[in-house]
Amino acid sequence: MKKNLIYKLTVLLLITFSVNLFSQETTVNSKKKLYIDFLENHYIVNKDNLSLITKSKTIEYQNSFLGDIFSIDISNPLRILIFHKDANQLVFIDNELSPIGNPINLDALGLADTRVVCSSQINGFWLFNNLNNRIEFYNSKLIKAHSSIDLSQYINSVTDIQEISMSRGKVYLRVKETGILIFDMFASYIKTIPLKELNSFQVLDHSILFSKGHQVLVYNFETLSSSVLFQSNSDILYAKLYNASLFYTNNNNSIEKVNITSVQK
């Protein structure tokens, strides 16, 4: 009970003093960003510092030499991907925030000015290559193993590229004015889900959870329609559904938790 109280107070204090706590899926100019994994651990990024807050401890990662942290991928809490965009380098860390191997210099791979990157479920990583408008997969030996077709027809500008993620054996590229492009694990294009101008999204078993404006909605793959799951009084900037609980952040720079029992994942 005492540990839970200390944990809640620690999270509350960190969030209270945070400004614009967003994830990769939201505004990239935010000084601080908030992430939550499926274990309900909290990750707070502040410039070049990453704090991990669990129910039992708080630990930190920092690499001032590589500069600010642009985004992190916490889909696998045992193998977290950190993207230092200004340095154009990636760092993998474990659940104690200790580096796994050496930093990966994307410039050395001929990948200048990379915009978005994510971890792969089979090691390695995915990214969007700005130079040829393709998503590419690099394996654990840093060899490009898969590459998509030229995606110029789906992208008006590279600034429209919002996010790349991998879930359940598929890769998802969120493009602001187009929607969510879906690829298989070999980078073959499958289809586009016409969900545009989103703040965040999450792939569930049979649907996509996404936030837009004041609402969190669910897009059903079978019916090809969306339904409102939750509505707030202000813009919902980030939303994730874990264990029948909806976590979201809004313009009040706070994190909220709502129990959800009516959604079919």
C-alpha cells in the first residue's frame, strides 16, 4: 500500500511539472513526452533524459553525447529503441535502461535525415527512408533485408510522415494526409486505412484504436467503420488501451485512466 502511494505520488509530481507530455505520435516539438507500456510503466522523456517509473522504482537513462531523445519504441519493454534524431543514431536499451550493444549510426548506413523509426518484432528495426520514399527493414547485422515500393503516390511531403510501428506481424506507416499504410513483414504493401489527421493510434486484434480531436475511436477491420469509445472536454493527444483501461493525455498536460469494458479488442 505504501509502495503504491509512493509510486502514485512520484508519477503525479513528474506529470505536474511536465509541459506538453506527448509521444512520438503527437507534436514532435514538445520538450517532454510521455509513454506508457502494456505493463503500465511510465516513461518520461525530457530532452536527453529518459525516466522509467514502475510501481517499485524509478531509473534513468541519459546520453548527452547523442543529444535529445526524439522518440522511443517501448513495444518490447525488454528491448527499448531510442531515437536520437539530431545525431541520427539509435540506441537499444533493456528494462534497466542499460544499453544493449553500441549506438547505431544511421549516417554510416547511408540513411541521412531519418524521420521515423521503430523496433522490429524479430530484432532489427524499421524506418522510412526519406531519400527514396520507401520503408526499409534492417536486421540485427545492420543489413537491409526488406524494402517497400516507392511510396511517392501516397505521400505529398516527407513532413506528412508521422509514425512507423510494427504490431502483430505487420508494419504501419501513418501519413498525415493519406491515412495508415499497412505492409506485411517483408515490406509488401497491403492496403491503406483512410484514417487521417490523427493524434495517435494503436493496433488491436481486430481493430485500430485512435485519437482525433476530443475523441478516442475504434476502427473495425471487418465493418470498415469507426465508433466512439470515449470523449473528453479537450483534445486527446495520446491514447493507449491496456487490460481494459484507457490511458490518455490531453491539453491539460495530465494523464488520465478510464476503465473500458465495452470495447472488443
